[in-house]
Amino acid sequence: MTKVTMTVNGASVSGEAAGNTLLVEFLREELRLTGTHVGCDTSQCGACSVHVDGKLVKSCTMFAAEADGTDVITIEGEAAEDGTLSTVQQAFQDHHGLQCGFCTPGMVMAATALLKENPKPSEAEVRHYLEGNICRCTGYHNIVKSIMAASGQNVEPMAAE
Amino acid sequence: MYAFDLERPATVADAVTALGADEAQALGGGQTLIPTLKQRLASPSVLVSLSGIAEMTGICTRDDGSLAIGGGTTHAAVAVGADVFPGLAGLAAGIGDPAVRNRGTVGGSLANNDPSACYPAGALASGATIVTNAREIPADDYFQGLFTTALEEGEVVTEVRFPVPEASAYMKFEQPASRFALVGVFVAKHADGVRVAVTGASENGVFRWSEAEAALNDSFTADALNGLSLPAEGMINDLHGSDAYRAHITAVMTKRAVTAAC
Ligand SMILES: Cc1cc2nc3c(=O)[nH]c(=O)nc-3n(C[C@H](O)[C@H](O)[C@H](O)COP(=O)(O)OP(=O)(O)OC[C@H]3O[C@@H](n4cnc5c(N)ncnc54)[C@H](O)[C@@H]3O)c2cc1C
Ligand code: FES
Ligand code: FES
């Protein structure tokens, strides 16, 4: 076991991690931040997506020890302290961007990363960016619509909910 | 996963020393190795993480005009940083998905030499040099079949030098579930000739299609490839596509790559 220290959602945290402890295990089991989900555990689905030093990563495919000294943001860090949802989260609520909600933490983290890189993406760019995030429920349409809305673009012309 | 220790050296020299331990293995971005470890297909005693080695990341242009990319540089960094070599930047931008590109590295991709990976085609068509802690290996000698390279045990890819072609493009026919290349073709027109490298197709891994190179040396146009085809024999035949299909798609992708490069 080695001691790992990182900033998670703005707070400095430390814990013990074995060499093979994944970042997602550290977040969920050590820090009890269970908003980050494990869908596939094989790097395919993106449910475990978090930001490490501002970059979108699959936390099931990175070791906790590799995140030592980094700045990690999880879905729990997206809303304001008083519970006010982030723009992306609010747009998912307003536009029915989720059904069961299992993929949603990863979708929100991916969407937030996208809008930081590309504040006004086209629909095609949104779909392309979400290649690593799988949703079994929605058919993606309202997820894409939510992200377009969060970017401040008019989503009226997109098909009905 | 089996248990192992994880070390995070800060220099190539320390990494090479750590890799000298029994059953030690390098960890690049982990985008291939971590899934492999989860399947218990590898059982290292020590993983030596290369991601904290500053001297192995970054992109610069060398005096001879070639592009030097650190072995630990991520696909995402190449996608935005290799603007002097748009064919290579495009290849990097098309690997996997954004999260994979933020972790996966050039060195890891070339060390792994997956028969469906993109970088082997880019390195072979560019005539790149793979630089390790011990030596420099020309791409033509480096790739030795499925998942096999000239690398020795414990050797680290520290840098890859890509001569920048006059024109180039990579065309990937994606296997939609994995996003790897069902077939990928990199075409590069250099001052001293055209090189065409094909990934995803052959049972022997990445290869150069010399007939296409000869035709393109006469005329660098998609039409120059009319009538050229590859034999189905020796092509990968699996549930994603038959050998004859892959041979056909290779010719189609080569034409598209030439058109995109022109
Ligand atoms: C969902 C998904 C989609 C993907 N799609 C594509 C795709 O479309 N095209 C594509 O080409 N790839 C794809 N990949 C693979 C990805 O590009 C990997 O990043 C890459 O193959 C391995 O690089 P890595 O840095 O992650 O290496 P790792 O997984 O860390 O290591 C792979 C192997 O290389 C060795 N190694 C790592 N770095 C070095 C080094 N510097 N020197 C010597 N040995 C080293 C390791 O010991 C290991 O054996 C995909 C992966 C995933 C998970
Ligand atoms: S749980 Fe990490 S990608 Fe699916
Ligand atoms: S809302 Fe159920 S998996 Fe996406």
C-alpha cells in the first residue's frame, strides 16, 4: 500500500491504495463518492468518466497512484454547494437527457469537458465527442439536445422530446 | 487483477533501472494494459508508470525538419500539437474516444503493435524512427508481426521521429464497436517516393503495399490505383469482416487516403 494524496472536488484528500487500486475504486470505496459509476469496467462505456487535471478520463482505466498529486473532479463536484445544478446538469433535467440515470454522471462529465474545449459545438461534434459514452436507455437524442441547450444554442428545431 | 506494486519514476534512467526487476512491466497510458491486467492476461510484479517522466512528453521539430514526439505523449496532445503533419494529427484525433486519447500514448501504441492499431500505419508510412533508451530503430525493421516488435525486454520507447511528408492522409474504416481500425491506410508522399502502410487487414500486422506505392510514384492520384487489388490470402478473417472484404476495403481506403492527401 502507498499513500496517495489528491485534490477531489476542491478538497485535499489522502488514502491508502494498493498498486492495482483503480482511481474509480479509490473514489467510490475509499472516499465514498459513489456518483461515479462502473458500467463495463473494460474502458468501453464511459460511466466512470471524471476529470483529472481538467482532462476527461475513464477512472476505471487509471490507477489511483497515478492520480497522486492531481486535481480530480467528479460528478459530485459539478453542482454548487447550495445544490444549484451546473448548466449542463440543469439542461439534462430540462430536456429529459436521462432515463435510468446510470450513464448520466459520465455523460455530464464528458459534456462539461466538451463545452470547455468547444463552447458551441455542432450536433455532429457532440455526437462524435460522446463516442466513448454508452447509454442503454435514451437513444442519445435528448442527451445531445441537452448538451446543445447547455451550450446556449437553440434546440427548438431538434425533434420533439 | 493480480497484485503488483506501482512505481512512478521521474526519469528514463530510473524507469529503465526499475524495469530491470523480475517481472517488471512498463505502464504507458494504460488504455490497453489495464484492460489486459483485469483479464489476468498479464501478471507483472511491478508496473513502472512512465506518465510522470517529463523528458518523455512533448512535440518539437528537429533541425532536419522531422517531428519528434516523446514516447509518453498522449494521442490528444498529438492531435493538437502535430499541426505541421496534418496526416498524423488526424490519425491521433481519430483514435478511440476523447478519454482514451487523453491517456493513451504514442509509445504504448507502438510497443503494443496491435494489428488493428492506428499508429503503426502512421509510423511505417512516414518512415519514422523509433528511439528507445538504448538505440534508434527504423520503422521498416521495427514491426515484426502481431503484437511483436524489435523491442527487447525492458526497452522503453522514449521518442518517435516522424519525417514530415509533402502530403499525407490516414483513412480508417472503423470497427464500430471497438473503434479500432477494421482497415486503416496511411498514405505519405515524400520527396523520395510514396509510402503506403496498411493496418487492421493482414494476419501479419501492419505492412507496406508496394504495388500501390509503385503506382502512386508514377502518378499521385486515386485513379492511378484503378484495377489494383490485394489477394484475400493472408488477410484477417473474423466475425467483423472476411479476408476478401478486408482486401477490398484496403483498396478503397487507399484511394480515399490519396484523394484526402491531394
Ligand atoms: C475504447 C478504446 C478504443 C481504442 N481505439 C483505438 C483506435 O481506434 N486506434 C488505436 O490505435 N488504438 C486504440 N485504442 C488503444 C489506445 O490507443 C492505447 O492507448 C494504446 O494502444 C496503448 O497505449 P498506452 O499508452 O495506453 O499503453 P499501455 O496500455 O500502458 O501499454 C501497452 C503496452 O505497451 C507497453 N508500453 C507502454 N508504453 C511504453 C513505452 N513508452 N515503451 C515501451 N513499452 C511501452 C506496456 O508495457 C504494454 O505492454 C483504444 C483503446 C480503448 C480502450
Ligand atoms: S466503467 Fe469505465 S469505461 Fe465503463
Ligand atoms: S439513461 Fe439509462 S443508461 Fe443512459
